[in-house]
Amino acid sequence: MSTKTKASKKIATYSLIIMGMGYIATMPFEGSLWVDLLHGGFEAGLVGGLADWFAVTALFRHPLGLPIPHTALLPKNRKRMSNGLVSVLKNDWLSKESIQEKVKHIPFTEKLIVIIEKQVQTSLFREGLVNLIKKMIGYIEVEKLTPFIKKQIISTLSNVEMKRILQLISSQLLNEKFDKKVLDHVLEKADSWLRQEQTSHRLGTVSMNVIKKIEADGMLQFALKSIQSLLSEEKLGNIVQNLLLSVIKNLQQEGESNREALVLYMRKEIQGMSDNRQLLEGVEKWKNQLLTKWEPDQTISESLQQIQQKALDLVDDKDFIDTYLAPLMNHLLHIIQENSKNIDNWIQKQIIVLVENNHSQIGNLVQENLDKLDNETLVDMVENNIGKDLQWIRVNGAVCGFIIGIFLTGVEALSRLV
């Protein structure tokens, strides 16, 4: 029982005691008009106080513990009272219509934006948001992501059209004049090789062996024999060497017909790479073999771990919120604000559906909570909330009875005088 209820109950008890003591104290002195008036007032006040005490007590319990009919009204009628309370709550105070109508006028996005904008400026919110993001990044298990990413990479590479790749390669090679560069490089290496001292001897030996193996008749046979007798391997090698150096020198000159023909041939071969069936089949086979043998798990895991660590370092940076997060949140809030009407309508509809489907639970919840209370607890709760006013009814009954008693005694005295 609350302190205020106890205090008012004491006042009501004191008022009843005062009326009783006054009634007893004035009994021996009856006969005087003033004493009779006081005696009548105390008598009526005592009766009124006792009657109101009985009435107030009868609401909650049996007066003096006696099972008097029509007392302890609240415990006896709690079911009817709780049903009435639930009915009023469901159908009047918190009816579906009243809740739905109220929800329709609530600017959810406006209130949400104000709250977020205010919280974003606080250090506590910023620290909490950073810690939340760090935890979310830390919760990512890169080992579990590795097989998925590997599968996606292999799937993507398997679907790569090699013909398109070869087209890009050939186009890039032609743009960079790779045909001329390759030819010049080969000619330069050939020239360097031919100018070596041992090259002449090798060329002579090879050329002489070739001549010896040539089978011919008549004059051609005579000519070949003459060459063999006239030229040594060294002289023949020098001749072949100079001949080849002359050919290379001519091919190195821009505009030379043989060079242009050779470059044109190389260009056509490069342009035709993507249409070369054998080349395409070989490249595709090479690609598939590479993907089959490729084991990138460790590389992917290490890369993901590096990305994860860099993300944590980025979030730890003191400028992360102002540089990255704040602009993103402002952009999101701007989008929400632009679509506030649609968002509010959606939220309102969801709440209305929720109320429609669960409105009966309001009454059920109140009923369940009331059913959990025993009579004594329920009586104590009611007395704690309205007991103060009820106790003042007792005080008012005693005071009003006292005044009415004085009045009635006075009227009776006047009637005797008349």
C-alpha cells in the first residue's frame, strides 16, 4: 500500500475515533442546548463514518472478516469486472479503428530522419557504428568464401570466348606494329649470328655436305664437281655468309619489296588468328587444362584476408565517418526524404495489417495479466491506486454526518420550544 493511501487511511480512522470519543464524552452532559448539539453532531458523524467505513471496506473484503451478504464486491465480481475492463479497452479506448486512424497521421520518416541526424552527430553513436561495422567485417569467414569465389572465377573463365580474346590480341598486335617489330628483331638476331667467326665455317660445312648429297647427271654433275674442287669449305662458307648478310640488309630497308611482302604476310597471319580453327582449338584446350589443374584456394584466401584487414584499417581511420560513412548516410537520408510519402504509406499499411491481425491479443494480454493476480494482490493494486480517494469518503461521511447531526438536533430543539 502506498504512503499516500496509508496517510489518508489514518486520517479516516482518526476522524472516526474523534466522532466516537466526542459522542461518549458529551453523553454525561446532556440537557444543555450546546452540549446536545455537539452530542447529536458526534452521534451522526459516528454513524456516517461507520456507514462509509462499511461501504468502502465492503468493496474490497468482508468487514471485520464477517461473511455479510453483498460485501467483498471486487473479489466476488472480478471476472465480470475484468471482462468489462477488457471490453472497454478493446472496443472503446484501443479499438482497431482508433489505432488505425492515429497511425495514418504519424510522419514516421520525418521523425526517423530527425532522430538519425541528431544521433549521427554524437560521439557515442559514431563509436557504436564504427564498432558495429568492424564486428560485421570481422565476422566474415574468408575460408568459407574461398570455394564460392573460386567457383565463380573458374565459371567466368570457362565461359570466356577465346575467339574474342584472339581478336583483341591480334588487334593490339597490329596497332603496335608487332609484325615489323618481330621481323626487325629476327633480322637483327640473324645478322648478329651471321657475323660471328664460327658461323662462316658452319655454313661452309653445311653447304658442302648439301652439295655432296645432290644427285645430278650430265653438265650439272660436272658443275657440282667443279665447285667442290675449286671451293673449300671456308670459301664456300664466306660466300653463303655474305649472301645471307646481303639478303638481311635488304630486308631491313623500309620500302624494300621483299620486306613489304614478308610484313604483309605476317600481318595477314596475325589478322587471321581468330579464324584459325586449329589455333582456337589449341587455345581452348590449353585454357581448360589450365583451369582443371589450377588450385587458387590459398591465393584467394590470402587475398580475401588482405582485403578484410584493409577494410578494418579503413574503418579504424579517424576520417572514415566524415569521408565515407557520413556522405553515404546523408545520401540515404535524402533518398528516404524524397520518398517519405511512399515509405510512410508502406509503414502505415504494415502496422494496420499488424493491428488487424493481432488486435484481439491486446484484450488477451490484459486478461492474462489479470488472471495471474490472486484476489489479495488485485485488491492491493486497486486500493493503492484509488484507496486514497475512498478513504476520504469516510472522512467526508464523518464530517458531513457531524454537521447534519448538529442541524437535526437544532431543529429538534426548536420544535420542542415551539
